[in-house]
Amino acid sequence: MSLKGVELQIAIPKTFDAGKLAEQHQHNVLQHQHNANEALKKELEKKQMTVNDTEPTEKTVKDENNSSGNDQHSKNKQSKKENKAKEATHPFKGNFIDFSG
């Protein structure tokens, strides 16, 4: 497949135009990626600088007259933990191991 002189007069300028368009397209793609990267960096920096919402904490009651209030509070916490542990136990799982396998 050989090209004649007339065909080359048309083909060569179109090749240069196609090359320019491909280069512009590649440049645009790189520019879009760079812009997206910069936007991501700004967003991450903004997230790092902002304070996340915290869960509301329980207010502590200061009782100067009754020092046993702290003991009772710790007993209430311990009894709540024991109740959770009792609720978590399963009626038959973990009570029997079958070694006959």
C-alpha cells in the first residue's frame, strides 16, 4: 500500500492536526486529574481541621455531703455489667463439648 504524492499532501497535514488534538486531550486529562487531586487535598485538610461531633456525656452530680454516693454509683455500674453478662449467656451454647467425633 503505497501513497502517492497527492495523497501525501492531504495525509501529512491531517496527521499533524490529529497529533495536536491528541496532545490537547492528554493535557486536559492531566489538568482534570490535577484539579481533582487538589480538591481532594483541600477536603482532607478541612476534615482534619474540623472537630467531629461528640456523643453527649452524662452529667456528674457532685454530692459533697454524701461520700458514699460514689460507692453506690460504682455498685450500680457493676450491677449493670452483671445484668448484661447474664443477658448475654446462651441457654445451651458453650455448655456441652462433644469429643466423640
